[in-house]
Amino acid sequence: MIKGSIVAIVTPMTASGEVDFDSLGRLVEWHITEGTDAIVAVGTTGESATLSVDEHLAVIRKVIEVSAKRVPVIAGTGANSTTEAIELTQLAKDAGADACLIVTPYYNKPPQEGLYRHFKAIAEAVNVPIILYNVPGRTGCDMLPATVARLAGVPNIVGIKEAKGELSRVRDLLALGLPASFALYTGDDATARDSMLLGFHGDISVTANVAPKLMHQMCAAALAGDAAKAEAFDAKLALLHKNLFVDPNPIPAKWALEVMGRIPGGIRLPLVPMNPDHIDVVQTSLRAAGVI
């Protein structure tokens, strides 16, 4: 089971919006050096929605190549078409991904039975570890704990990233009595510490993009049950957890990484550069975490 701080890595781009593979490679090396436990390539934070299929797979391959088995690589392969999700998942497996992160279908709002059949069909079609991804604030679709419990019994489905951002949902999932091998990840940095202290196994994180060492330290302390130490690390991260979302993710994270000298400032429409009114609050957050 993958545990700890799992970065949902940004996809660096040039000013013209082309994928910057050299910067991506340097980011992966930096994350490994800083202690990041695993990398999600081409998730929401990686601007998967606006990458072509060729770009999507090229980013996954680059992360796998540079990481060179030093940390697990999880590929984002979700789609609101079951057929497309199967195709992307198979291609990611062929590229060497250790697991695939598959978001609930967006826009078409399937019922719970549709969600069950969607994920079951993918798991039966592609022999790769699959992590469910629930983020109703993005998709307009909320996968309920009872559906997660059904899917936990499907071979190849090994965990869930729950990003509803409510500790009540964390407690509901823990109360299901899921198999010990079924991984529970939060996708909400602000409640990640509490989620792990309650029993979750890690955080698929936006904050880790800009403060990877602190996020690794916080997650390690929480997983060890050291609440005081986890709280001390998390106190330095608290403003980032909040203010990396003053504009839609990944706009502030990419701005921060540009200020830190890690990537160029490119982002792809319909996303745009960060609102200048938010610069001071994000800079203050970066200083609080000691990363600038």
C-alpha cells in the first residue's frame, strides 16, 4: 500500500502553453529529494482536462522515466465516458504506471448504480491497481460510502481518494469496516492531518507541490500517531492549505512554483494567470511555510 504525502503534481508549461518536459523532470527530482512518497501524474492539478491524449500519456511516461522506480507513480486516467476511461487506463498501465487514479464521471451525473458499474467495468477491463477519486465540488457527482463499500470488493480496486473535504465523510468511510488492504486517501489538505490521525493512509496533495518536505514530515508524523508533531508541521502549512485555492486549482500552485523558480509561468486556457489581487496572500502563505 502507498502511504504518506502523494503530490498531485502540476504540469509545467511554457508561456505559449506547451508542456515543458524539462521542468517536469526537474520537479520530479526535487520531489524525490524532498521526501515525497508518491506522485500522481495528470490529475486535476496536472490540468488533465485540457491535455490531448498524446500529451497526457507523454507526461505520464516522463514522470515514470525520471522517477525510475524510486517512488510509485499513479496516473490520472478518469473520464466521463467509461470506454475512454478504459482506454486511458490501459495506456497508462502499458506505460508502466504503478496504479491509476480514476475520477467519478463529471457532467453527466450518474446515479450510484452507474458509478458502481463504471468503475467495475474499468477494473475488469484493465489489470492494474485502481484508486477511486471522489471530488463532488469538481464533478457534480458524489460517490456515497455505500457505493465505495461495494467497489472495495471488486478485484483491482485498491483504494479511494476522498476529496469532499468533510471529516464526517472521513468518519463514514472508516466506519464501513473496509478491508485493511483498501487504501484511504484524503484529497483535502486542510483536513489531511485529522484524516490521517483518524485512520486514513495518506494525502493526495496540492500543497505538496510547493512544500513537499513539510508535507512529507506532517504526513509521517500523523501516520505514526504523533498528533503534537503533526500539528506543529501542519501549523506552518495551514495558510497554504487555504490560499492555494484563492483562484481555481492549479492557478495559485503554478504561480507559487514560478515565484520559487521551479517552473515557467505557463497555464492553459480556460485557466488564466493568478488574479494580481491574490499575490500578497499567497506570498504570505509561502513565507509562513518557509519556502520563500
